[in-house]
Amino acid sequence: MKNGWDLLLILQIGTGLFWIMTYILIIKLGFRDKTYGMPMVAICANISWEFIFSFIYPSSYPQNIINIVWFVLDVIIMLQYLIYGLRELKKYTQVKGFYSYFFITLCISFLIIIAITVEFNDFEGKYAAFSQNLMMSGLFIALLSRRGNLRGQSIYIAIFKMIGSLFAAIAFFMYFRSYLITIVSIATLIYDWIYVVLVCKLHNKRTKKVINYSI
């Protein structure tokens, strides 16, 4: 039994570390490319979840430490969106609308996660976390498709996110099996794989252009 819980701890820490690396790379490339690397709705959902399960319903150790680290990194990602996002989205919205949409989405995300927590009596945040991870996977694909380039994105971001999702899926399937979370996890991994493939295609396309230009 102890070995089983040791494996769970490894998977838990592995999930935390791979997503921390994902966030760090998003921040690094965001500053390099002067853009935001995470879709707005995903930012609002993530930062709400991390605040709730770090400070309102704090998780047990070591997950609470991981949550706080995620929260700090997501605050930086949020600031990148607020700094660089308007420049990219100015053809769709005005200044007041840009910040209003963000604030409204943040408030709604916070309230929905609180509601899911109370409705499902899930004070560990499992259902909200897996649901918004699936949403985030789809939003990353949408962001990549809209931009048509790798600004703020990289192969490593896509791979690290997928590995973090895989570790979380294995942990919950082995120890806290749930039909809903299992289906959501499989769907997330499918979308993560699609995201990896799309990023690889754009990377290869860009590499060929550089080689042709050099020749």
C-alpha cells in the first residue's frame, strides 16, 4: 500500500513539475515575442482554480505548494495578457471592452469553480481541474489556428503540457477512478496530441523557410 501511495506522490509531483515548466516556457516566450502564450479564458479559469485551492480550500501537502507556485506563475501570464493582449486584439475590441471582458470572464470563472466545488462536494477541485484542462487543450489549438504561427508557443510547451496531463490522468485512474474524469482525461490527451502535431507542423514549416532563405 505504501508503494502505491509513493507512486501517487511521484505522479502528483510529476504533474506539478511538468506544468510548472510549461508555465515558465510560456512566460519566457511571451516576453521574447511580446505576446501572451495562454488563451484568456484559460488564464481566468486557471488563476481562479489556483487561488481557490491555495487559499480558500487549501489542498493538502505537497499539492498546496504546487498550487501556490502555479498561481504565482499564472499571475505573470495574466499580466502578459493584459500588457500584450490589447495590441494583438485591438481590431476586435476597444480598450475598455478588452479589460471589461477579461474582468467579467475572471469573475464568472471564479464563481463557476466555486459552484462546481460545492455542487459536487469536491473540495479537492478534481472535477473543475480536469474539466478546465480539457477546455484549455481546445483553446490552445484555437489560439494556434488563429495566429497561424508559433508566437508565444513551442514544441516543448505542447509536450510538457501533454505529459503533465498524462501524469494526472494516470494518477486519478489508478487511485480515484471516476467515469467522468476518465473520459475527460482521454479527451484532453487527444486534444493535447493534436496540439503537439500542429505545433510540430508549424515548426517544420518555419525551419524549411529558414533553410531555403539561407540557401
